[in-house]
Amino acid sequence: MCLAIPGKITEITEDAEPALRRGKVDFAGVKKEVSLAFLPDAAIGDYVLVHAGFALNTVDEDEARKIFAHLEEMAELEEAAGDAP
């Protein structure tokens, strides 16, 4: 199973070679550098779904918030299941 996590682009590093275009993405406070090679039109402030270090597509802010809410629910369920006798 693959899981793409949403994050907000905070910086972009352009390169003459489009395949080397990179950006810093903020995942709820954790910032990571990712490849933007698949999203040549992505801009600072855009929300993107990232899997294995690659931004795969853009999403709007509401969709990103919904995904984060679902991930938090999953973590709470897992934590509750760990507490069960």
C-alpha cells in the first residue's frame, strides 16, 4: 500500500534541468526537501501530495486538511487499539 502525504511548498529551487527542480515542503511543521520534477507548474504556497520524496500532484488546502484529519484519526485509533487489553 502506498501513502502520499500532503504538504505546503515553502521554497523552490529551480534548475536548468527540469528533472532536478526541488522544493521544501512543510508537513505540519516538519520540513523536507522533495522533487518537484513531476509538477513543473507547482508554486510556493501550493499544497502537494508527496510519496517517496516526489510531489505527485497538487491539492487544495481544504483537501490537504481533510487528509491530515484522517491521518490523525488513524493514529488515534492505532493508539487506542494499543491500549486495549
